[in-house]
Amino acid sequence: MKSILQITLRLPEDLAQRLAACTPSRKRNQFVVDLVRRELDRESRELEEAALRLSSLEATHESEDTDWLAFEDEAVSGDEFDEKRFLKELTVRKDKAPKASRAVAA
């Protein structure tokens, strides 16, 4: 059997009332465990998918200079990777690159 750690959660009153209203008292612990597990699994999947997308982008551009990896992310909200914005910025950087360096890459 896996070890169990007991923790205390502090919930806003309205959320605690909703939890109490929709879940029998003896099932609340399992309800919260299932929610936490599902959310953590979702986050792990999203992180793995983002890593795979980045690996794919790196492989696509591996013969090029690695300056394209220096993505300016100060305007990114919520720590989310914006692939469309990234590709747009990559295109702008490639267009600004001197023609000689583009000819070498081709």
C-alpha cells in the first residue's frame, strides 16, 4: 500500500459549501484526490506535448544558427507557449537575417 500524507486544505467558503453540497462527506477525500490527480496528469501531458513540439521545431531548424531559440517571451501571458507567435517571430528574424547567412543555410 502506498503511504498516505495528510494535508489540510483551506478553501474559500463558497467553494467549501459547493463541495459539501455535491459530495457525500465520506467521499470528499476521494473526490479531491481524483481532481488533483486528473489536473496533474493533464499538466504533465501538456508539458510533454510542448516539449515534443519544441523538439520538432529544433529538428526542423537544426542546420540553422541557434539564434532562433532566443525567443523573446516578455509578452507571454500565463506561462503558456504560444507556438503561432513563436513561428511568426522566427519568420521575422529569418527575414531580417543578412542575405549571405540565408544563402549559406540554403
